[in-house]
Amino acid sequence: MAKEKVKRKISRREFLIAVGVAGGGLLLGTKVGLPFARLKVAELFDSGAAPGGMDADATAWFLITPDNTVKLFIPKSEMGQGVHTALAQIAAEELEIEWQQLEVVQAGTGQGLDDGFGTGASNSVSTMYQPLREAAATMRQMLRIEAARILDISPNALTAQNCQFISSSDKSITYGEIAEQTQTWEIPETTPSLKSKRDFRFIGESAPRVDLREKILGKATFGYDRRLPDMLYGATARPPKIGSTLKSAQPGEAASRTGVVKIVIEDDFAGVVAETREQAYGAANALSLEWDTPKIWQQADIDALVTVGQGKGIQIQKEGDPEKSFAKAPIIEAEYRTPMAFHAHLEPQSATVDVKPDRVDVWAATQFPVRLREFVAKAINRKEEEVFVTPTFLGGGFGRKIGTEAAVEAARFSAAVGRPVHIGWTRPEDFHNGFLRPPTHHTFRGALDGKKIAALDHQQASGAVAFPFLPGAFKAILGADFGAWRGARINYHIPNKGTTAWLPELPLATGWWRGLGLLANTFALESFIDEMAFAAGVDPLEFRLSHLSADEIGKRRRDVLETAAEKAGWGTPLPAGHALGIATSTDVNTVVAQVAEISVTSDEIRVHKVTSAVDPGMVINPDGASAQIQGSIIMGLSSTLVEEVYVEDGQLAADNFNRYPLLRMAQAPEIDVILLESGDQPFGMGEPPIGPIAAAVANAVFSLTGQRLRSLPLKFT
Amino acid sequence: MQLTINRQTYSITEDQEIRMLVWVLRDQLGLTGTKYGCGAGICGSCTVLVDGKPTRSCLTPAATVADKEITTIEGLGIIQDGGEEILHPVQQAFLETQTPQCGYCMSGQMITAAALLDDNPAPAEEDIIAGMNDVYCRCGTYVRIKEAVARAAEIIAEESSNG
């Protein structure tokens, strides 16, 4: 099913053409829906397609200006993953222009076609690759037809290069001139043929990031930086404990505070708008509030809920009959846990909103502008068509900025005062009022037949990831939360295997986090595979290789495992006190293997080097891909070694980095990245490389010390 | 009261003096290149130079830096009369090595690196780690920051040998 989009052509009705935009330009867009099958959602999601129930339109469009610049409008949010650069490369390839002739513009809602999916799931490049090439090639063909008309020459006699057409007789015309001199455009009935891979000039090259110059100058506008004339600052009252609801609110002492412009008290919401940020926060703290807190939660309550067997279990994988094997052979058992984690993007939630009588403008660090438009419209009782959301740069997203509550708050405040309002959450607000990576619990049973696994069963319990964001009917069809079990299914070729996902209801919000369940599930599964290898008396690399399927994906997994192992010196002598561990994962069809080299001193784990082989299909920008792999490894290692947050007396124990430290440079290993390209289709790069790291380190720790650490962060107790 | 920021003098009113420098820079003077990350002096995103020393602007009341030279990311390079920007070697190196991802922590990283290289123009890897260790990067660019600081040291050496 997922392949269908590749073959699909852009039809006449899917074009958006506007002439006369920005002083005589050509606006051309494409909107291609990604097909999905509801009942096949598990397989589809595993293979990188968007889950059903979400609109997965891929959009982008171009504008040619008379000064011969091509503007590429991209609705995808740039949060450091380099998506604007990768998409620009894809567009430039078919347009036949030079890098400096292309300008990337962040598109907002209502500015052209909406992107109904938002930015996430590592799918921006994979879903846009083909449609963007087709759109660019079509535009080039449309320009060619008009160039031929203007120059009175055959279209075939023209060559596109350097943002212009030239003829053998030395006639030439720039794209800008063509756009300026054309009133109506002829749309090709079929997509022109695309460039072949061997002629690529941009795709596959390490083009420099288009957003970095303004970032190193301190000029890039993040959500926290957006400023408007006459702008005020807002601060919202926060529930003191998990589950607290606002019982009553009075202005109290806040009313007499300096700088206060308005106190806003609505049903479940209280806050202050003031001239400065500090005045707003000071006054919000001085509001007279009463909260209802039905229960004071402790971490033990959460752990009890997140336990295999609690609530409803849905089987998400079943092959053969594991129970039959377990009856015949000794069972190897183990259980694993992973804690809750913050996203800890360094830019807390932020937005600026200007509510006017005729329109509402929202600038926000958001991964999901279309959904935010809906929330803002609803909160202030306006029509969605009146609300325009433009993403700023994001100071990190990692899934958390799929929800952009700060913008909804700013909208309420701006509606109340009739002036633009900026909201920038504090770090404690950001830690205590978001959703978290859910805690997980895993139990495994395995049985060996000689040196091979005869049966393997994975029972996994996790707080929700995708479900809080999906409509109820859809949850009923799915049963299990595909975000929570991402990475939980067993890819190895094992005759009898099963995976069951348990979904408890938790009192605190959990949701999207880089890779969704991938890091937690891979940690548990790939650690247990290591336990099975040890029980079988087989080298962990050999053991994995001996359980790969014979098909294409099995071959790709073999390539990354063998490559990572070889480059890391698997099986060769290491410095004294060092050991290696290996792990692998597959996510959105990108296969990853990592080898960690570690030592342990005074119970402290030191990761010296991580070797990572990745096959993401086709690579658009090798340096950008490498950056994503390095970043995923560091973020994953931070979860492996230091990060955890727990509930204490009704609230999350950490409200700042003093109680939730992140990995620092001194703890960062050397990272060796090997990109193994395969095929003609890019898969995903933002999340897959975060999969194996925790297990690779834990497996190395076992190899060195004989101790199997079964919870994150890894600690010797 | 007057503040000297990036070689320019700004007059600020009395009510601004008790504000933390990060908010005066960002909200009052529009210098939004300096970022808020934690408000507790831990993450380092808000780092500016005060008389050449890296300083957490989120914990620095404006009144305490009235008679000092403040440098923010906007003043790290040099803007020529024609408006052309000459990048600081640190900025040049961070760009060359394509170090930033989201970029949010990068003002703090580059300001810290500039101070480090000012003290020690030829740092060994351990010196770079010691100097840069207190600035968080959530995108995980530490490997490249190390490379970038080393590269900046090379650029500085090249420049000084060229006179």
C-alpha cells in the first residue's frame, strides 16, 4: 500500500497555480495524500508510513520571483533536524538551479496548502521525496513550454541550467523573466521524466544547512523570540500537584500589582497579562486560588499501574505457538523497566499570539501548526479559517512540541486584552505541565533449541504515547497504542514468537518522545536477546546474525550488524578494562546497529566510543544524516546513563536541571558513523538511530562485569 | 543607569535595574540572541561575556553589570560600516563544521568558546571539554562542538600568523 504514493502522478486538479503573487510570480504546489489501510496500521507504521486516522498530506510549493529567485515554501517545522535543507536539495535537483538561487521559506497555515500531518515520525523526507521531485520537474517543464513560446523556439531545443533556459543558438531567458511574462500556464498531462540518480548534483551531497548562518549570528527567530509592537506578557496559574483542578480563583493581591493589565479568570484557567514578563509571573503567583487534589500520587502507585498484567493486554504479534515450546524446554525469564523522561528541549514552550477582530495570528515553536490552529480557534471561539499559525524555528522539539499549549494560553490572553501577548514558559513550568516519555515494564520468556531461540514472548506495559492525541473511535479499532509499542515487536527470525502490549491509564500525561517507544522497547528486547545469547553460549553478534530472516530486510540488518561490529573491532583485543556491546533496531524501515565500547570505574559507566552503522535507504544529505545519528546517540545515551524523573508526594520530583541533569560533553563518547545506502527511496533519520544505544551499553556492561542491568538509567545497586 | 553592550551604550530606566540581564537584553533591548533555558544558571544557554568572562545572564541582575563591558552573540562578530558581518573565528568554525542543530543553545556555546579561546588560544581536547562542559546541548552536538572549538583555535592561529 505504502508504495502506491511513489507511482502516483500529480493530476491537474491537484495543482495550485497562482499568477501575480509577489509581483508577477508563479506559484505551484502539490498535495499528495499518503494511502493507508486501517487494519494494516501496525505493519504500515512499522514500515514508516503515517498511521491511519491522521491526515498525511505532503505539501510544499514554489514561488519564482522576477529577480530570478525560487522560493520554496515548506510547512515542515525546522527543529534542528535539517529538514529545510534536505527538502531544498530535493527541489533544487529537479529545478536545475544553483544552491544560492533557492530560498527556503517557512510556510504557515493559510499561506497555501496545509500540511495535515505536522512534523514528526521521521517522515518529512520520506513522504516528500517523490512528490517534491515531481512538482519541481513539472514546474521546470511548464517553464520550458513558456520559454519556448517567448523565445519562439522548440521546447526541446532548450536546456535548463542555472535558473534559466538556454538554446544552442545562444538565446536565453531566466525563470524569473518567464514567470513575469506568462499569464496562463499549460499544465503537462503527465509528470515529466525525473532525473536519474547518476545525474544528481544535490541529492546525496552534504549541502550546507540553509538555516545555520542566522543561527550562528543569534538572529534566528525562535518561538521565545517573536516580538510584536505593543506586545504584553502572559503567565498562567499552574496546578500544584498531579491531577489538581481549579476549584475557585479570585484576583486577590494580584489586582494591585504594578504592570498588571488584566487578570483573566475562566472556567478552568487563571492567569495574568502584564507589561513585563516578571510582572506577569509575580502577579500570577499572587492570585488567590483554591485547587482540588483528589489524590497525592507516589512513584510506587505509578509503577504498580505500569506492570504487565494490569489493565488490558492486546497481542500485536503472534507467530507459531510460543506456549507449546515453553512447555517443552527450560524457560529463561527476565523483566525490565524504563523510567519517565522529559524531552528537555532547551527552548521551553513559547508562542506569540495577536487576536484581532478579523484575524488571529499565531507564531509558535510548534511541530503541528494545523492542529494548533484548531485548538486556538476552539479556545477563543473563533473560526479556524480566521486563525493563521506560522511555526518559528524550534529550540528542540523531540515530539513535545506536537502539543503547543503556550500558544493556546497566549490566544486566551490576547483575546482578553486585544493586544499581542507573548508566552514563554519557565523551565519548571515546562517540566511540570507537559507530557512525558511514558514509563515502561517488560517481561520476557524465552526458550532455546540448541543454539537457536525456539520461542520468545515479550509482554510490554507502557503509558500511552499516541492515544491521547487520537479520536476515541480510532483507539477502539487499534486497541493497542502503536506509539507505546514502537520497537516492541520481535524482528528476529524465530519460529514461535509473540508480543503483547498492556496499556494502563496513568494520572499524568505521557506522549510523543523522540522515537516514541523505540528506545525503551529496544533496550529491553535487545538486552534480553543478549541474555539468550549468553544462555546459548554464543557470541552476541553471531547469535543475532543466526536469527536474521532470509529476505531483503534481513540482509540489510546483517549488513549494519556486520559493518558496525567490524568497524568497532568486534572480536579483536581491546584496551584493558574495556568491553563491547552490540544492539540493533529497525524503525520506519531504517535499520541501525550500534556497538558501544565502555569501561567501568568505581561503579561509573564510561562510554568511550559508539560505532553506528545505519541503512536509511537513500541518503539525501550525508552530513545531515550523520548529525542526526550523532545527536540521537547522545540523547539516547543521556537516557541510558543519567535521565529519570519520578513522582514524589503528588508532583514530579524534578522541576529543573539540578534534579534532572542531561548528558554533558565530558560524558560524550567518540562517535563513528557509517552510512550504508540502499535503494532509491529515503526512509527516516530523525529517530531510528536512538533505538539501540541503551541496549548496546547495557550489553557491554554485562560483557565486562557479568552484571545484567535491567532498568534505565543504568546503575549498579 | 547605562549598560555597555557590544560596544554600544544603552540607557535603562531605574525599574530595569533589578531585572535579570537576560530579560533586559531580550525584552527591553530586543537582543534576543541570548536565550533563556533554565533560569537557574545550569544549562548555559543564556551565557554572555561580562568583561570577557562567561556569565549566566539569567542570574545576573542588570544593576550589577552597569560599569562593565557586556558582549552577546550579536556583538561577537564585527559589523563593518557597509553592514557586512565579519564572523568571529568561533562563529566561522561552528558554521564550517555545521555544528548547530536546533541552534537554541548555540549562543551560549559560542560565547563560552570565545572566552575559552581568549584565555587559551591553543587548547588541548581536555581543555576544550573542561571549558565547554557546563553548557548543555540537547540536540547532542557535543562531538561537533569539540571539533568546532578546535577548528576555531586553528583559525585564530592562522589569523595571527598572517599578522
